[in-house]
Amino acid sequence: MLEQRYDLRRDPDGTWTVFDVFTGQPFRPDGMTAVGLNREYADDLVDLLNAEDLKSRLS
């Protein structure tokens, strides 16, 4: 099974960051960093990003 590329990290202020497991860096869509997110949004974003990444790696 392939390792998931994206995961969540809780920030000290209680918000969440979506980060790339392989690089350790926050996800940066369109030049914006995915930090300071609420848990529900961040969790949904991680699910979507991992599904897209899996699809691209399997094609």
C-alpha cells in the first residue's frame, strides 16, 4: 500500500496545518500556505489531496 502524502498537524494556537509528509512542508496551493485552518476543513482537504495524489501515482 502507498503511503499517504498529506496529513494534519495541530498548531500551537489550536488551528491546523495540512502538510506534505514527504517534505514536512505545509501544502501550498496557488502560492497560499494551508495553515490556520479549522479541523473540519483541514481534514476534508487532506482527504481530497490524498485521493488526488493516489490517483496520479497509480496512473
